[in-house]
Amino acid sequence: MTAVEDKPAGRQRGTVAELEAVQDAVHRGPGRRATEAQHAKGKLTARERLGLLFDDGRFTEVEGLRRHRASGFGLEDKRPYTDGVITGWGRVFGRTVFAYAHDFRIFGGSLGEAHAEKIHKIMDMAATAGAPIVGLCDGAGARIQEGVTALAGYGGIFLRNVRNSGVIPQISVIMGPCAGGAAYSPALTDFVFMVRGTSQMFITGPDVVQAVTGERISQDELGGADAHAGLSGVAGFAYDDEEGCLTDVRYLLSLLPSSNRELPPSEPCADRPDRLTPALLDLVPSDPKRAYDMRAVIEEFVDGGDFFEVHEAWAPNVVCALARLDGQVVGIVANQPASLAGVLDIKGSEKAARFVQMCDSFNIPLVTLVDVPGFLPGVDQEHGGIIRHGAKLLYAYCNATVPRVQLILRKAYGGAYIVMDSRSIGSDLSLAWPGNEIAVMGAEGAAGVVFRREIAAAADPEAAREQYIKEYRDRLMHPYYAAERGLVDDVIDPAQTRVRLIDALAVLRAKRVEQPSRKHGNQPQ
């Protein structure tokens, strides 16, 4: 080969070397000091987080060489690669997942035009591919130096959040500040994770709050993980560290389908489908006034006793969880007698409605465990809109087309019985344990209304009252009254709970429902 012929190969080697140098600069980021500062705050870098999220830490990055085009305020002299956000895809338990991760080391993770366009692109790719998207949020909001173009960038994210809602799973993981308009994107997604001590979300920060209202409050108290997981309900999960948080993000993804065009992933089940559950007889007291932990009931009949609870700290009078039955994913909604006696209130209704809607969006069958004394009475509840919020749960169930099985454990009173996926609002099957009581209200209250005059006129009102309570219970509240009228499909032995639920869901797996032609419903707000 002549010297002339050798020149192209030399140039090629030179360009490859240049590429490797650029790629190294992209992965290295702003340098050691910025990384040390991130670690000093107890936070991982964006690339470290992506390494924990994806199988074997493998991640395909797109637009890593992107730089902003803005000028003014010194921006033209500072044009780092990635522009403060890393975008791409990888695999979680072998399935494709898209992600974007704010890099706080670059411009504080703030969003500018190029930054936003990268997120828009990866959200569009996720929708086109029919795969979940995870946002690892650690940014200071809109990039002030870029003005209105930064705000427009957020608008494009919100638009895509809404377009993708119910189409692909969207998960937001808050791992740093998320303030102002930036907080609305997580609120539009399906699940929000937060980390204690390092993540905060709020529309207006503590300084503004104090200036306007005079209230003094810290960032964590205002918008920290526990505030949103336990008080506002914005976050479904709160963790002590990022590693544990990302482990559970992976676990949640293993329970969700890639898109609404698929069923949730099944897996081989080591727990026998014909396993009996006699322990349920002792877990649930026969006295309807005695409390117990519904989580222990769920643990007894799901595969391996394993379930993933959503919003555990918020509205604890309702339990919402994902689990498996014979390897198939199910969503469980249950009253929790250990909290407020299991009544439905404003928060509990909202929590359950949101969960039912999510399950229906992603083809996850629903199992509803009922032990409810009614709706929570009180002026605060009525003025707070319990009618409107309770209607949200009613709407969610009536609108759901996935397989739905109701199981009444003990009591189911009044409108709360109807709302908890009764046969009358479309449950495919309603099962009940032998001690169930379905009625307009408890026997004591009902007797006091129906037989008020007879009790008042009796020589011994208290004895008469007890007699009429027994009469009402025997006539209208015995365990087979609803079954005789076709409102309960079968009364079952609690020991058969797991077997019967698995059998029912297997039969209903191919369920198809044609909805009325409409643009969309107008659900209660």
C-alpha cells in the first residue's frame, strides 16, 4: 500500500480518537469537584442513578452531545454537553424502559430550550415504542437566563404527560429540588417516588410562603418526602436512600405492562394456586366492631405473601396494592378496619379512585375487599366535598372495563357498599364470607329509625330496642339475604379465598367490554 492510500485510514483513526475524547468528556461531566459536591449532599449523580435503574447498569444515551444555543448572561461562554439532562433507554428485568435524568451538576439541572427538547424527544420515543418512561428529577426549575423559552419547554413536557397518560406507564422519581412549574409534570404521571432529606416539591418555596403569609417553614416541612407521602398525597412512596428507592422503582416496573396494548407481565408461581387459607378465619374477628389489619388478610392469600402498597402513609383507611395471584398481576383495593374503622372519607375515596383508574388503564384486574361501615360523617367532610370526592371512586369503578371481583369480608353498609365495586355498578363477580352483613346501615341504627315509635311506646324501651335490633338483623342482614337476591354470587369459606379468587380471575381474563362512543367522560372533580 502506498503512502497516499494510507492517508484515509489515518484520518479515520484520528476522527475515532477525537470521538472517544468527546464521549469521555460527555461521561465525565463537569468534573470531580461538582461530583463531590453532589455526593456531599447525600445524592448520587445522574449517571450513577441510571446505573442502578437499569439491568447491569447498561444504558443507551441519545443526544449526549447536545448543547444549548442561548446567548446573554454569559451563557454563550458556557455550553456543556448534555445541557444538564441525560436521556436514553435501557432494560429493566429484560424489558425496554426509557428515562431522563437531570444532572444537577450542570446549571443546577435547570431546564432550558435544548434541555426540554431532549426530554420531549425521549417522551415521544417512549410513546412510539410503547414502553414506560422514568423521570429522575433533580433540577432547579426553569433556566431563568433563557426566559420564556424555558417555560415553553415545560409546556411541551406537560402536553406529552397528558397525551401519554393511560398509554404508557409514567414514573417520576424526585431526587432533589422540584419547584414551581417543574412540580406539575410529576403530578401528571402515574407514580411519584421521593427520597427523605434530599428531595422537595412545592409550587412556592418557604421564602415566598413567609413573605406572603408570614408562616415560617423549612423546605422539608413544606415539600419533603414525608409531607407529600403522608399529608398531601402527591407522592406514593418515600425512602431513606436513593438505592432503596430505585430498587422499588424497578420492582414496580416488573408489575406493569409496557403499554396499554399489553397485559401485565406474568411469572411462574411457586405458591400453589390450590393453597387453602384457613388462617383467615382467625385473622378477621367475627365481631364487626373489632379492628384488624387488612394487610395481614392480603398477605395470606396473594402469591408468597408479597404485595406492593401504594400511598401507604396517605389515607390509611384504604389499602391500595399491586400483587400477584397464580403469577398474574392484580390490583387490590381494600377497606382498612385498623384505621378509622375502615370508613370511606375524602382522601380515601380519592386514593382508591386514582388507583382503580390506573389499574383499568393498564389492564390490571381488580380485587376489592369490603369491610366498610359507611362514609365518614362530619361537617368537615360534607363541606370538603365528600359527595364530589366519593363520586370519583364511583365513577372510576363504573368506568373500569378490566375483570372485577368483589369480596365482602364482614360488613358493607349504605352507599359505601355500593361504591366499593358492588354488583349493581358492574362488578363481574361478588363473593362473600359467611359472616357478611350487607345493609343500608347497622342493625342498631336501622332499628332506631324503623321502630322508633314502638321503642318509645314500650314499657321497657331498652329491651324492646334489643328485640327490634334482632328482628331487623334476622330479616334483612343475614349472610344469605343478598345472595338470595342475586347481589352476591356465592358465599364462600374463607379458607377457599385464594382458590376462588384465582379461579374467578382466570375465567375473566379474556373479558372484553365495548364502551359507548364518546370523546371522553366528564368525571367528578
